[in-house]
Amino acid sequence: MLLVFNFFLASFFSAVFCAQAEERLMADVFRGYNNLILPVKNNSQLPMTVKVALQVQLLINVDEMTQVMHTNVWVTLQWTDFQMKWNPLEYDDIGIIRVPPDKVWVPDVVLFNNADGRFEVGFMCNVVIESDGQMLWVPPAIYKSSCIIDVEFFPFDEQVCDMVFGSWTYNSKEVVLDFVSIPGADLSVYMNSSIWDIADAPASLVNDRSRIEFQLKIRRKPLFYTVVLIIPTVIMAFLSMAVYFLPTDSTEKMTLTISILFSIVVFLLLLTKILPPTSSTIPLMAKYLLLTFVLNVITILVTVVIVNVYFRGQNTHRMPHWVRQVFLEFLPKFICMKPPKTIIKHNERARMSSTLAGLEKYSLNSLTSHHPHCSNQESLEFLTPKPNNSSLKPFLCASKFPSKLPQEAHKAVDAIEFITQNLKQKEENTLNRDDWRFVGIVLDRLMLYLFFGVTLGGTIGILTSSDHIFDVVDQYAVVEKYNPNNYKDKPWIPNE
């Protein structure tokens, strides 16, 4: 029991003596100290060197619309104050003291490209002072820094955001900056982000070492936008070609194309809510959506033309010869289509009719000119029949029959010929309508191949134009590269 009492008593007196020693140390160190004066003995020691390090703890967010990067960092400041020196042996081996920053001179290093107007740090922590005059201040801060967002290759983009620190009142002849350890951001305490990967974090001294510029090269993780934006857009682009699979006489062709057009407009509006309204570059996804939009509008126009061609007939349109040659003979072979049997029969019948017409004309000329029962005038009527004459009347010329046929026979012949011509005309109209319909089908198939090639080429060309689409960031390797603990055995010597 006595031993326990003696131990607590010794601890109490030790704490009291230590407190008295530290109080005496604080009184001696700050006697005549002015925290408004730059801690240098004379002008020969100017400029004063302040070492700066930036420990990135968390990349909170990158707002593309406002072009602001939101980070949680620790700003490390180291400098030497010749007035803050003492002999630890004289003060009970006290080698380190901690004082509020308003009691000592601290460098007014601020973030120059601040975006929210708050230049001060988030927490005014104590300054750690060593017995040899080394000062260490590590205030945590949540900064919103301006960052020019380049959305050309969105969502496969890589951004370079700068954080520029420097003294607000001292120039390069009074205070210069340097690196604490490595020339880059300290990633030893960095926590991985679910949206961005840090690809690199170099730093450089600018303006005669009066400013230090930390660069964060961050690359977006595209999985989310690939699932919710790219894949649906690609599906819609290829779905717009499905209109050429529908039958031309179907009323759903225009409905499908206009529905897809509305969907593309919705995705365009969604993209404008994500990306900043910049006019310097066109985003990758905007290019692809614009290509899909234009192709869909062209599809609507082409569909209107195809429907118009499909429903043409003999009474309204006469098929030109070049249309028959191109769309009924050449293109079906080129796009691997077989014409329907009615069109094949129609072409064969047309060729046969032209051949038989020549033979019939030659035979009738030779026969009627020497026929003993027909006069020259009747032979001429046979060769050049009048519109009112039927094709059967030349055979009823005055011949060896002694008398004319009855009136009922003439009416029967006229009726038969009328029926024959009517049936022939209907067949011709049907064949002509089938020809126009087949032209529409050929246009459908041709547009299908053409739009498939353009859509496939545009998809591959636009979506693979980014340099980083197939790159993978090894976040662990980058963190290890910018971890100062890995350079303890090989100390970094800046500016040498």
C-alpha cells in the first residue's frame, strides 16, 4: 500500500514539475516575441524558405456543371523560426511544445484558385515547435478549387485539376516555397473514390518559387455511365433500323421511328443536365447522340419516300425504264434478293409480247396483202386499225361469205373483246402495282444495309476515339508512388 502511495505521489510531483518547466519554457521563449514579424535575423537570410506538402485524403466530388473540384486535404507547412530555440536539458528534457497558431508567426499560404470564397483552413490546429526552431503546422481543410473540365471524351475522360498555393502578402524576395519530401501530392492517407481514379499527382514550383502548383490527374470510372447512358443509346441507334424490317404497308413504321426520336431527345436533355454548357468542344456522347438523332430523322424521311413508292399504281405513275433496270434487275442481284414470280413472269411476258408483235406484224402484212378475199382497203384497215375497230374485225372482211353477219354476232364479239381488254388491263395494273411494291421492298433492304453500316461505323469510330477507353488505372501503384514513407531510405533532395 505504501508503494502504491509513493508511486502516485512521485507521478504527481513529476507532472507538477513538468508543467512548471513547460510554463517556464513558454515564458522564456515568448519573452519579447512578436508574431507579426517575419522570423529572420537580418536581410541576408532572405528569402525565407517554407516547405509545403499536400496530403490528399479524399476526393469528394468533381462538379462538371460548375467546374469545381471538392477535396479533403491536409496542408503541411514547415519553416524555421530562430527565436523558437531552447536547450531541452534546461527545461526537464522538453523537446516539443504545441501552441495555437495565433501566438506565433505562420506563413499566409492560401489556395489561389479557390472557388467558394473561403481561403482559410477548416480547423486552426496547434503549431508543433521543436527545440531547434523547426515549426510544423498541418491544418486540415476542405477546399473547393476551380478546375477547367474538358468533356470531349466524356465518359472516358481524364481531367487535370490544379491546386495553386502561395503566400498572400509576401513576394518571392521574402518567402519562397519548397517541397517537404517528394515533388507531388502526398497520397499516403488517400481513400479511394468510387467515381474517380487518381492517375498521377505531380507538383511544380512556379513564379520564382513563390507559388507551388499541385496537379491531380483524375480519370473517370465509366461503368455507371456505360450502363445507364452508352448501352441504351447504342441499343436505340440499332433499334431505329428495325423500321426497315417492318412491312411497308404497316402503320407502325412511322410510330416506331418517331418513338425512338423522342427517346433520343430525352437522352440529349439528360446529357445537358450532366455536362457544362461549354462551346469549346463537343462531348463524345453528344456526338453519338447527335449522329443517332440525324440518322433517325433521315430514317423518317426515307420511310415516307418508301411508303409513297410502295403505294404507287398504274393510274398515277408510270415506271420509268431506268427504275425498272436499277431496282428490278440490278439491285436485287447486288443485295441478294430474288424478285417475286409475278415480276419474273411479267418480264418474260413483256419480252415475249415484243417478239410476237414483230412476228405478227410481219406475217399479217405478207398474208393480207395477197389474200384473195380481202380488198386493199380492208388490208389497210387490218394493218392500221382505228380506235373503234376491235382486233377481231379485220378477220370479218368481205370475203367468200355471201352476206354479212347478224347484228347480235357483232355485239357478242364486241362484248368478248371488252371483257378480254378489261381483264388484260387489270392484270397489267396488278403487275405494275407489284413492280412498285417490289421497288419499295428493295429500297427498304438497301436502306437497312446502308444504315447498319453507318451506325456500326459511327458507333465504333466515336466511342473508341478516346485515348483512355481501354486504359486501367492501377490505383495502388499510384498511391505507392506518391507515398513519402517509401523514400525514407532514399531521401528526396529538392532542387538538386
